[in-house]
Amino acid sequence: MSQQITGHIYLIDDDPSIRRALSGTLDKLGYTVSAFEDAASFLETATPTSPAVILLDMRMPGKSGVEVQAELLKMEWRTPIVFISGQSQPAQILQAMKHGAADFLVKPFSMDDLLRAITTAMELDHAQQDLLSRKLSVKQLLQSLTPREKVVCAEMISGRSNKEIAQASDSAASTVKLHRARVLKKMQVDSLGDLIARLKDIDLWDVSHD
């Protein structure tokens, strides 16, 4: 198992014995836990934090697990969900996974299986938050680029040479060279390799047009 990333657990299950047992065990393992008896209380009172994982029962009074998942997607609340269920139809499981569930555990499950699922989901949330943080940082840097410099930046990371960029834009090679230098300076990197690393896993145009 990967090294544990401690974080917050949102536990939503209508069975009080399960809430007590899981809350107590997870608390002893270093997680903080917020337990909810139904979807309504969770949606009305919980606030996003990170890193975190949602442990969500599939079948509860009121909203089902997949309905809660849909509500969270509408809210753009991207905390990874681990479904826990005693009885679920294959269609429900398929729908949950199709819409991004991190895992699906059928009761009764072992604590080892639960902890593996939580660890994987917690690592996913940590990675998502790291990407979001980098994206915000890159967005701030991109805002300092002129429209032309943004185009040159995109062409640089695509691997085009000064000559190729100049030919494509009907510009002088010396002008492109100047734009490249300004892009590196404004993006706070020393080389094209550093620029590529800074923009890794980030959609340049998506960030620049947010």
C-alpha cells in the first residue's frame, strides 16, 4: 500500500452502526471524519476541503448515491467518491464508475480493502489539488503575456523552431527570437525544457481563456 496521505473523510451512510464503526476506526488511523445519516444533511451542511474522500452509501432514504454524485458534479465538487453498498444493481455500479467514482466496495468489505480504496482516492484528490494550484499559478503568469506572446508560447511547446514560427506568422526570425525571450522571462523559466515542465498536464488555451 502507498504511504498514507491523511485527510478528511465525508462518511454518508444511513446505518448508525456502520457510521460509528468506520468513524472510530478512521479517526484512530489519523483521518478526520464528518459523518452524515443521509444525503440531505451532507449536501446542506458539508463544505469542501482537501485532501478528502467521500465514502458514500449507494442506497439510502431520500437521494441515492448516484443522485448525490450527480448533485456534486453540478456543484463542481470534485472530491473523489468511494461507494459502499450492500445491494446495488449493475446499472448503478456502471453509472457510478462512468461518472468518475474512485472505487465501489460491496458490503461486507474488509478494512484492508477500504483503506486501499481510501488511500488511492486520497492520492487522487491530492494530485487534483496540486494540478489546480499549478494551473492557477500558470494562469497568473500567462496573464502577463501579450496575445502574440501566447501564440509563440504555444508554438514553442509544440516544438517549432524560430524559423518555423516566423514562416507560419510571416514574421522576421529576429522578432520571433525576441518574443521567445520575453515568454521565457515572463513565465519565469530559463529554457524551453523548463517551460514545457511548467506547462505539463495543463491545457495552455484552457488556462489562458478561463
